[in-house]
Amino acid sequence: MIYQHFPHENHKEYLHKRTNKLENLTGDSPIYISDNNIIFFLLTKSGGVKDQLKGTINKYKRHYPKLIAGNVFYNRV
């Protein structure tokens, strides 16, 4: 998990740039969740763990709809 405050730039552009860089460095796209002030990027080598993280973040986002999440399938779980 990587924790980061948003820099002073467009948040949507920053998320796109940072997730692309992490994917290039690791070979896999990160899962991320943000409250628009801070971001948590989650990476794992295990497909099973990644699926569990997606499900957990998906459930959490349902309770807090203002959160921004990526690489999460909202129609699952």
C-alpha cells in the first residue's frame, strides 16, 4: 500500500499519470481509493488477494459514495 497526499495539480490527471507509472513499474495496474485529499494505492502479486481487495473497496465505497476508486468493478460483489 502506498499512501499519498494529492499534489497541487488536477486530481484526475494526477491519478491517471500515477496509476500508469505504477503499472509500468510493476506490470499490474494498482487499485486505488481516495477521498480527494489523500490516495491509497494498493498492489499485490496475488490475483486472489487483488480480487478480495476489489470487493472490500467496492463495499466500502457503497457506504461512502464521495470516495473515488479505481480498478474496482462496481457491478461485482
